[in-house]
Amino acid sequence: MKRLAQLSRSFAVARRFLPEVSGHGLKLAGVAGLYLAAILLELGRPWPLRWVIDDVLAPSGSPPANSGEIILYSGLALAAILAGKALLEYLATMLVAAIGHRVTRGLRLRVFRHMVGLSPDFHAKHRSGDLLLRLTGDVPMVKDMLVDAGVQMSVRGIQAIGIAVMLFVVDPVLAASVLLPLPLIALVVRFLSNHLRIAVRKQRRKEGELASYMHEAIEATVLLQALGREDHAIQRFARTNRTSARAGLKVARASARLGGAVEGMLALAFAGAMTFGAWRVHEGMLRLGELTVFLSYVRGLLKPIRAAAKHQARIAKGTACGERILRVLDEVAAIPPSAPGAQPPERPETLVFEGVHYTYADGTEALRGVDLRLLRGELAALVGPSGAGKSTLIALALRIFDPDQGEVRLGGIPLRELDLDAMREGVAISLQNTILFGESLRENLLLGSPEATEEELWAALEAAAAADIVRAQPEGLDALLGSGGVGLSGGEARRICLARALLRNADILIVDEPFGGLDRATALRLVETLRAAARDRIVLVVTHAVEHLEAFDRVVHLDRGRILGDGRHVDLLAGDRQYSRLVGEAQEVEL
Ligand code: ADP
């Protein structure tokens, strides 16, 4: 029962991935055709030898006059059969490899596309190393199961049936005696492959942990060195590495047990067939050539059974890895896949939050009834202590997730009615924890607006006070940044990100903490840039830099998910006690 459940589990997992394979139906049909032809040749292979033995070498009467010809033609037939089979199998292997690569590519893209659409909650819950392993390591295993094992199991199954039929054609009694133990072998294969699957699942989990730890530790190398905690990290790594290796060893053992058990049972079956067959020849019930053909078929039967055991192992691995991938694919995207929604308004005048509530999955109420109306042509600042809900507000404006209650509207239309990609196209964002990939400065800048010209690029850099940063690099715009943007200071990276956001020339510009780590003159330049940008855009700047708030048309004060004050800096200072305290604290910190 359990084994049946396991088998149906493999089928259930494989079925979920069928869309990946079904697109290659024609090629798969080609593979099936090639293999079927190869199987027919394989079935014919023992017969030339039988002619030579029974007609020439050990004839029942006197040897025929054309013995030489029989030997020659038998040899030629055998050569043609072997060469034809080799060619057909070569072509089929090539085709299977091509399908396999396509399937891997398609599946990887599907998983990646799904992953990037998942909510920040999901990414906070899952460690990136483990997700990386699912994408790089698990996907090929699923491909192995779907394509390689799938094709081989079908082909070998047909081959086994063909051979079994031929065994009965040659000698039904001997055939029955050989095929009798087969169900037993099948049972053993099932049992051991179940063990293998469990071991593989554990191994993949351990490998995921190892990859995650590696990823985190490498990201935090500088911190580890600063704290002098390298030894601790190495010890922890060694421990994880050891458990992962142990899990790997268990898989190898389970795999070896499966292979060994099958080999042993097949050897017994072959020896039995030979002994019983020799006795039947001796008794005159079978001719010598027929026994040779028979034994050749039995050997041929071993091959598919051996292959079945091997592919059973692949299927076990593929099922375990497929389940890991399905766990990602079954995560519901924060934003339901958008039906081809409405196009966003041409020149939206407002971005409005209406009674917006948002609670994270762990129950943290980040926004508790926010009403906010941002206007084109107005430079607005969003201030509030850490944890006030500022990042959540920005995420809602980008529709990273939808509010639990209330609505966010762009130009009067709820965001959830708009085409997601088109809507995001209209937003440029420069985040505080700057996202720079290990590519050149130019590639980083062009990420959001690949069409921008060199002139526009430099204009944006000047506006973001970042042109000097680029000029200071020997390779200029082609300077390569380390992973995560190493090589630039925090303030420099932030200005590059601001340039990238400006370059997008979008209707909405959201800038998170642009002034950190800047001297006063540069900060003032940025204020001017933001003012200029706000002339024809909706601009929201999240900042703690209270000394610049006077320059804003409007300051929105957010605290614990509610808006406490909304107006000019001077008015808030007069009317919002918590605001004056916030500003006072910030000034103290600066002093
Ligand atoms: P701010 O940007 O003003 O510092 P956030 O919007 O990041 O504030 O956070 C608002 C509240 O939501 C905080 O209490 C924070 O701890 C919580 N929060 C933020 N992100 C998550 C998350 N992914 N899961 C659970 N709680 C979160």
C-alpha cells in the first residue's frame, strides 16, 4: 500500500511538471520512434548466431553445402544490426539531451519568475541559499526524472515485454521458469528505492542548509572579520558541512544497496536459466543454438531491469527535488497574477491612500488606517521613527502587496485594477538599502531604463550628484562593481541609485533616505534636484534628515501605522508634539 502511495506520489509530482514536457511532444515522438527501431534490431541480434550454431556448427544432420555462405551472411547481418542499433541510439540520445536542456531552461525560468513575484514575507521566511539550490540543483534532478528516466523507463519497459515474448517463442517452459522470480525483484526494487527517496530528501534539505549558511557567511565576511568571529563561522560551517556529507553518504549507501540487490538477484536468475537450459539441451528438448539465443535474451532482459533500478533511483531523487520546487510554486504570489488590467492613466495627478490597513503574516499591524493624498508638482517628505510603517507604505505604492483594507489609487483608479507591469513602469524608486548587482556602473544605471542615451545618463548622474563618483573610476561607466556594490561607499551607492531612479523619468518618484552620509553642500544639491523633479512628478522622500525638511512643500509624519501630522515643517513643529520631539531627537543625534 505504502509502495503504491510512493509510486502515485512520483506520478503526482511528475504530472505537475507535465506542461514543461508536453511542449516537446514532436521531439519525444521522434525519440520513441528511434528507440522502437533500436529495440526491434536488438530483438533480432541473437538470431545470426543461432543460424551459425544450429545449421553449421552443430547441425542435426550433416552440415549443409553452403556453410561458408551462412557464416558470412550471419556475420554481415550481425554487423548491420549492431551498427544500425548504435546509430539509432546515438540519435535518440542526442534528441533526449536537447529536450532535457530545454526542459531545464523552461522549468528554471518558471520557478524564477514565480520566486521574484512572491511576497517579501516569503523571502524573509526562506533563506536565499536554499532557494538558490532549488533553482540550480533541484531543477536538473526534476528534468532527469521527467525526460531521461521517463524516456528510459518507457523504452526499457517495451524492450522487456518484447524480450519476454521472444523467450516464450524460443522455449515456453524455460521462459516461465526465468520470469517467475521477476515480481520478487520488482518488490525489492520498490522497497529499496523508497529508502533512497527518503535519504535523498534529507540530503537535499541538508545541502540547502549548507548553501544558505555559506551564502550568509560570505555576505557577512566583513562583519565576521570585524567581530573576530571567523573561527566561530568556520566551526559552524564545518558542522553543517559534516551533516550534509553524512546525508550524502547515506544516499550513496541506499543507492548502492539498490544496485547491489538487483545485480545479485539477476545473477541468480541468469545462472538458473543457464543450468536449467543446459539440462533441457542435454535432454534433447532444446537445440544448442536455441539455448544460445535464449541466454542472450535473458542477458538482454537484465539490461532493462538494471536500467529500471537505476532510473528508479533517479525518479526517487526527482520526486524529492520536485516536491521542494512545488513547495515554491505552490506559494501564492502576493499579488494575484494580473488579468490584463487597465492601462494606468496618462499623467496621473494624484497617488491616494484611502483608509489603508496592512498587517503582516505574523500579526504585526504595520499600517492602521492611513489616509494620504500625494499630488503632482509637490515635494513631499515622509518621516517617522523606525518601525513606523514607512517601508510598508512604499511597498503598497509599488503594489508589492495589496492593503488588507482600504485602497491605493493612482489618478483615481485603484492599483489592483491596473495592469501591474504598466503601473510599476510609472514608478521610479531609490531604496535605502541600495540594490546594486555585480555588474558595471552602466548596467546598474540602465537597469530600469535600458533605452536611455549616454546624454540622459550623464544628466541623471549630475542631478544625483553622482557624476564625480563615475569620473573617479578609471573605467568610468564601465567600472565593474563587486557583488552588492562593494567599492562604493554607502552614500555613493545611494546616489548612483538615485541617478538610476531619476533616469527612469517616471510619474512617481520614491526616494528612501537620500541624504545619509553626505556633506551639507551635496545634500543641498540633492534637495534642489528633488525640487526640480517634483515640478512635474509625484515625489515622496523618506528621510530622517530633519535639517532639510523646511525645503519640502509638505511633510507627512507617520507613527506606529498612523499619520499624526501632515503639513509644512514649521506648522508641524508648532502643532504636532510628537513631531517636534522626533525632530529634537534627530538634531541631538546630529550634534
Ligand atoms: P519603517 O520603514 O518605518 O521602519 P516598516 O514599514 O518597515 O517601518 O515596518 C512597520 C512595522 O511592520 C514594524 O513593526 C516592523 O517590525 C513590521 N514589519 C516590517 N516588515 C515585516 C515583515 N516582513 N514581517 C513582519 N513584520 C514586519
